[in-house]
Amino acid sequence: MFEKLRIKEHMEVASSEGQHVGTVDAVQDDSIKLTKSDSSDSMHHFVSFDDVEKIDDNRIYLKEGARIPEGLDNKATMDV
């Protein structure tokens, strides 16, 4: 189990395979609010604490099979 207090702004959120999912904008209730800049629809998206597997250094890893919000189409890897 991880400590919610360890989650800080600008931490990277990654899938269980280590692929970039998003960047922490804030902690809100029992969710991680991701920055708009990582979304293809320019909206904030949220990841539930229940989907977090672990925190390692400055990276948050999601559990295998965690729901990745639609709109996070890996904009960081898209050609602009």
C-alpha cells in the first residue's frame, strides 16, 4: 500500500508496463487529477487511488488492468 501524502504535483503516472499515462496536477479526494497537457481533449482526467499499485521515486505505477481514462491517448507520443 502507498501513502497518499507521497503523491506530489508533477509526478509521472505510468501504466503497469511503465508507459506514460499522465502527470499529476493535484490530489483531489480519493483521486489523482492529471494535467490537461497530457490529454488529447484538453480536459483534466482522474485516476482513482484504488488503481495505484506503487510509488517508486517520482513515478506512480498503476495496477495491471487499471482503467486509463479516455482522452489520455498518449498525447505525449503523438506528432503535433
